[in-house]
Amino acid sequence: PSKHGKGGQSKRRFERLIEEAAHEWYKKVGNSATDCFLGKNIEGILVGGPGATKDYFLSKEYLNHELNKIVFGTFDTGYTDETGLRELVSRGSTRLSEMQLVKEKNLMERFMKEVLSPKGKLATYGLKQVEKALEMGAVKQLLISEGFEKMVNIEEGTVKKLGELAEKSNTEAIIISTESEGGVSLQKAFGGLAAVLRYPIN
């Protein structure tokens, strides 16, 4: 609501109504976030808003405490409609990229740990081996190098085919960028394609 210009009791009452309206709005936003995000596979949340509103929203715990743990940034926005959402994504893009690189790094570290393990049974790489593992439903995470289809001897449509196999077995497919050391290793040492397995295969 707009600010009230009159003084005295009328002004105080109007300010109280504004506070109550804001409180109800924050509650509504918090409840909507819980309904949309809690219990889902959400990696992180961006919170945006004009001025101090976003910080007040978080500090007063309107957002569910489990969701609060995965808030990785607050950003100023000049709008509160869809334009504001686009503004938020634009301003948070650098943070989103950083987060993706961290996720990719952790995935590659896990893969390398399995490859270097004396048992070495929960990782595989190379097109034929990965395809076989996907067809068996044994792949937990499929790691595909960025630009995989541009590599030598890789046919166009291969990534689509791998994606369809992954979808059938509820496998998480991740495109790994070549901007990190792990991403370069995936491309150069493992043929651009690797998998972390659910269980050992022969």
C-alpha cells in the first residue's frame, strides 16, 4: 500500500495496516516456496527484491529453514513481476555458473576416485562401455563432455540417444564443461564420456 500523508492516530493505524499486509505477503511467498520447492531436487535458491525486502524476508524466517540452507544469493531487483524474475536470473547468472562448476568438479572427483580405486568397479568410460551400462540400467550419473559430438568418430545424434537411454533408467545426465581441469580430463583422457555406476558390472 502507498504511504499515508496524514498525522496522528490515522497515520499510525495506516502504518500498522501496511505492516500487517506486508507480513501476510511474506507469509504467502514463504508458503508458496515451500509448496514448490521443499522435498524436490532443488540445488539452490536465488532471492531477489527491491531494497531491504529480500533480506528482511530471510532474516525473519518466512522461508522454510530447510530451503534457507540452500539460498546462495540475494539480489536487488527493480521490479516485482516477470520482468523482476528475468532481472534476478540475469544478475544471479555468475553465481549460477559458479555453482554449476562446483557441481561438475565434485562429480568428476567422484568419478576419478572410482576409476583410481583398486576395485574400480563403480565407474566406466568410452562410448561402447557406457552404452552397455545404460542399457543394463546400471548408470547412476552420466557425464558427457561439452562438445562431445564434435569429437572424432562421434556421430550426430549420439547425445540424444544417450539421453533417451538415461531417461529410461532414471539416470542423471550432466553436461561437463571444458572450463575446469576435470572437464578437460574427461574430454582428453576418457573420450568425453563417462559414468558413475549404481552397481558393479562385468
